[in-house]
Amino acid sequence: MMQHYFVGAWVPNPSETTTYETAILPAAGSLPTRYLIRQLSPVIEVAPGQQQSLGAQLYLGPKLQNELPKVAPGLQYTVDYGMVSFIAQPLFWIMSQIHKLVGNWGLSIIFLTLLVKLAFYRLSESQYRSMAKMRKLAPRLEALKERYGDDRQKMAQAQMDLFKQEKVNPVGGCLPMLLQLPVFFALYWVIFEAVELRQAPFFGWIHDLSLKDPMFILPVLNVAVMWYTQKLSPAPGMDPVQKRVLQTMPLVFGVMFAFFPAGLVLYWLSNGLLGLIQQVVITKRIEASK
């Protein structure tokens, strides 16, 4: 029986052969259809005058990933990271080791995010370099749009010629982003599932990283980072309606993050801020070049 941070588990004797069954009991009289899940231990006969003792271990408590394997092999998988488990489990181990050094789970999240960013620095650099080049070409792309109007075929050909001339790959920023996504999803699940963050303080006004920010400071900072990142991201060829929809996204995410656990928002803010710093440096470097 599982909740978000807690689990209740009966652990049978490992020397027993235990059978697990499911069954559907049909409706009968006033009773509705019932669904049965049961565990059957070996049959034990107790003769007259004899005594027999039966027992099983019951665990009720938090999903502490380092402690659950001691209760029963495999019980640690009640912490479910889904399809990214093979990435998430090493990330949690690294975050635990960082916590041993710094003694603060909020700082552990920030340093783990920094390590992941450093590991993907080259990929991110390629992504931001491509975006910076596209941003630099934005005025010329708008000029082409005005020149060719609704003639999409000529517009597309002129864009391709411009990209070839300037040696810019318009999808060059997509592949590095796709390669990084599984790791960032895994990091999201690590922070979302970790009971270690429950009742864990960060600094100042945040006394529990598993609850929402009581003063909504982290969500507001996250909106500011997303908005400025969006200003640096090129959107050539996008019509006014699409641009307006895109401009509302930081606010939409801000409303959602206002109710997310503070630990998750801290991760998203750290990731966005580190990415923004890298993007600003690369963009300025590209804009300063010929």
C-alpha cells in the first residue's frame, strides 16, 4: 500500500513458498462485484495439544531508498521513477553524497543541477550557439517575409539560401535539447519522489522543500528567468497570434509552479538560471562577432 512518500508492506518469510493470486468475485444478492488480491502462505496443520507460531514482517514508514533494501530485496522499487529509473537512481545517489557534504537538501539540489549542467556543457553550448545565430539573422528573416509576403515557396527557398550562406542549421538547437531531456526528466522525478525532502528546510522562509513556497518568491523568480530566456530565444516566421501565446507561457508556468513543492521549483529555477547565464554569454559572443 503506497502513498507519495510512505509505504506499507507485508514481508513474508523468505524461506516460504508464497502464492499470490487475484480473483473477481461476482455479484451475489446485495453484494456488488468484488476484486480480491491475496497472498497464500503454505498450509500448516496443528494437531490437538500442539502449538504453532506464524509471523510475517510488516514495514510501515517512509520510502527511504537506502533503508528499504534492508527490509526486503526490491522494496526500494516502491520509489518509482518510471522509464527513467536507470538515470534517476544514480542521480539520487549523487544528490545523497552531496547532502553528506553540505548538510542541506536545497543546496544539494542546486549543486546536482550544476553538475548536470557541466556534464552537458558542450551540448548546451551547441544549442545556444545555434539559437544565437538564428537571433542574429532574425531581422534579415523578417525582411524576407516582407519581401515575399504570402508566397511560401519562395520564402522557404530564400530562407534556405540564407541559412546556407551564413552556415546556420535552423534545427541545430533541437538535437542537443532532445539528448538532455531524459536526464532533466529523471532529475525532476528524483526531487519529486525523494521523501528526504519532506520537512527539510532550505533557507529563510522555506521550512519544508516538499511543500509549496509560502511566499511564492521562487515561482516569481522562475517567471522572470523564463521571460528573459524567451526574449533571447529567436522565433523567426512566427505570426503575431503565436507570439502572443508564447509570451503567456512564463505566466502559465508561474501559476503552476506556485503550487508545486518548493524543491521542484528550486530545481527548475536553478536549471533555468544556469542555462540563462550560459545563453547570455554565448549570445553576446556571437553578436560581437562579424
